[in-house]
Amino acid sequence: MLNRKHLPWAGFLVCGFAITVFAQSPSPERTRVDQQQAQALIQSGANSVVVGDSTQARGAYNRLLEIGRDNGRLDLVWQAQHGLGRAALAAHDPLTAIAHLEQSVAAYEQWRGSAAESKTPRDADPYASLTTALMMQSSSPGDQLVERAFDAAARARTDQPEQVRSRADLAAALRPGDMVMTFLVGESHAYAWAFDRDTLIGYPLQPSAEIATAVERIDAYVAQNDRAGVARIADDLMPALLGPVLDRIPALTRVIFVMDGPLRRLSIGELPIGNGHSSLSQRLSVSTVDDGSLFEEIGRAPSTPQPPSAWPMLMRVAGAIIIGILLVAGVAVLTRRSSIA
């Protein structure tokens, strides 16, 4: 028989044993993540966004967000918030998309700062999607949303966001007559930004698929040495890319381009522009850099524009002269034969 005076101590021992066992058992709120389930939710949400089913997409991504938060998995949290942002974009609700995508970017940056994984192209998606949402919500070419979109696009283009300089620093380093143009070609939407010392403007481009097709056609014509074919594509593409900057070209000294996506393959300075079909590099200094070296490029002196070659003109003049001589000779021969007859 257990002595009554020992009962309190026995009770303490039983409670301590129970607490130890409970502490060692898995918590229902922090269960181990089933990676296959997480990937299934990501895939389900992505498929729903593609077919425009925003309700189904939100359901999948909200469940993923719950799992990520319950388990402290920032990699799942940023993907879930990104998916919710894309679902809002598909539903034509950029304001809601901005709220989710800003949380996605914050979670992604926190995760990236603590993770050993290097940035992959897939990881740039939150920035690109945020850029699209900001530009869709913008009400003028130079408002604060355009400024924020410019910053997000710079981070979408680079795998080293710590090297990206603020636009204020970049603009302060520009000389009079300098212009910087940057592009972002997203999954379906594409945008351009142009700024000098005083102003920034942002504007949408044609859909990303159309830009990719135009660049492919230019590559094909260049490979065939078909200048007329290149000019036909450039007649449509160059005004679209340059936008409002096109009318300012005569007053500019230099344009620095930061390209993205398929536009990286484009030698934009060599493309013909305008009725005379002279290239941009024949009119002013043209350079193409990435975001990490943009500030250093601005600090360099502009190069001298390439003057148009006189050889094609000489060839055309010589050809015209030869044709004229042949015509005169032909007329003289016909006249002589008719006089003999």
C-alpha cells in the first residue's frame, strides 16, 4: 500500500512523465511537411492560373500558405504568396496582386538571405510579377507605381540584387544628353522604362511572344544577310521599343540599354531606324550593359557615333553611271543601224 504522504510526490512523477511524452510527440500544428503534397498544390495552382480558374488557384495557394506558415517554411510561403498574386492578376485585380506579391518578395528575400541555394531564373518570378501588377495599376507614365516597377524589374533581371543601384544614384551620374532605357520581358507582358537626369517614364510593349517572334525573324534575316528583311521587322519593332524616346533622339548624345529576355540577343544599335534606314549607332553613342555594370557605364565617356559608310553610296552612283553609259551606247547603236538602213 502506498503511504498517503507519498501521494503528492507520485502525482508529480506521473505528471512529469506525461509532459515528457507529450513534448516528444509531434505537434499537430507543426507536422512534417509532405513535399509531394506541397509540389502538388504548387502545380495545381499554376495549372488553374493558366486556364483562368482563379478560385481553384486561390484554394491551392491558400492551403500551401497555411502549410508554409505552420512549418516555418519561407520557401513555401513566398511561392504561395506569388501564386496568389498571379491568381489576382489573372482575375484582373492588380491591387490585390500587389499586396500578395510584395509579401512574396519580402518572404523570398528573407529566405534567400538564410538559404544556401543560389538564385535561379524561377526565383525571379516574384519580382517580374510584381512589376506587371504595378504597371497595370499605374495611372500615368511617371507616377510612383512606375518608379516601384522600375526597381522591381531591375531585381528581376539580375541574380545579384545587392549590386543594383537606386535610380536616384543612376540619374545623378548621367550627363546632359544621356538617356537610359531598360526592359523587362515577362511571361506574357513586357515593359520599358526610360530616364534621364530629371524624368522617368514607363510604358507597356507588345506581348512577350510577339517580341520573341520579332527577334527570331531578325536573327534569321541577319543569318541570310537579308538587310531588306531586317529593315522590315525593324520598322515595326524599333518604334515600339523606343516609344516616346524616338522623338527625342535628335537631341540625345547617348543611349544606354539594359536588355532582358529575347531582347538580349538584339544588337539594337545596329538596327535601321527611320525612313533613311540609318542605324541608331550612326546617330549617337549606343551601349548595352547589365544592371550590375550600369553605374560604371554611365561614368564612362560616350563613344563617337559611327558615321555611315560611303561605300554603298559610291556603289549606287557607280551602278547608275554604268547603266547610263550602257543606255547611251545602246541608243547610239540603234541610231546608227537605222541610219545605215
